[in-house]
Amino acid sequence: MDNLGRLLLRLVLVPLGYAVAVVVGTLVIVFGSWKLGDAAAHADTQVFAIFGFVFAAPVLLVMLLSLMWLPAAIGILISETFAIRSCIFHAGNGAVSALIGWNLFGYIDDTGVPLNEPLPVIAAGLAGGLAYWAIAGFSAGFWKPVFRRAAGRAMTAASHPPEIR
């Protein structure tokens, strides 16, 4: 019964962790693309920032939810199968998934210039991977519980006390 409970918990935690990771990655991309140093020089910056946050962020969130689930799912399945609980593994999985998802977006036009620079994308993947690890990755593998009580050792038979003559 304990295994069934852990399996049901994994079925809740893994999608929740993925959703939180995508939201965190979206926020990192939105804030990372603003370029606040260049933006401070222009008066219209706040208008564009609000437009980007209100209108572009939800569209980006839906696109990331739909495009990045497959590359992320491969790493998640590996971590669940082998009970890999390393934050480095999950951050790397997020970065690789973000780069694969970024390559799936394609270009805006025929110039070959990507929609976004790779640095915010990699940062979003790392942040998303760490967010997934914080929710579901630290306890990966339902068959290997995290907070298991140590099994009691069997008492060893005492040897016969030495005889003194």
C-alpha cells in the first residue's frame, strides 16, 4: 500500500513540477529579454515592458507548455526510472530541454535571426530545471522513498563469556 501511495504522489508531483518549471522559465525569458540597461535610455520602455508582460508572456507560456514537454519528459523519465535526485541533473535537463524547444520555434522571417538570444533561453532552462527539482526532482523514483526509516538490525548472538581459571 505504501508503494501505491508513493506512485500516486509521483503522478501529482511530476506534472505540478513541470508546470511550475515552465512558469519559472517563462518569467526568466520575459525578464531576461527586457535588457534593462538599454531600456532605461528610452522613455517608451515601460509601455513596451507592460505590453510584453501582459500580452506576450501568456502566449510564450502556452508555446513553452506545448513545445517543451517532450524533451523534458525524456529527462524526467530517466530521473524517475533510475531515481536520479541531483539538482545538477535536473538543471541540465532544463537547459537541454530549453535549447531543444528554442530550436523548435524557428525564425521570425527569412533572415535567419532567431527570435531570442540563447543566454535567456539557457537561463530559463536552468531556472526551470531547478524549479522542477524543488517540486518533484528531489524525491524522484517512487520505488525508492526519500524519508525511509532505517531498518532495525537483528541482534547478534552474544558469545559465551570467557572463562577465567
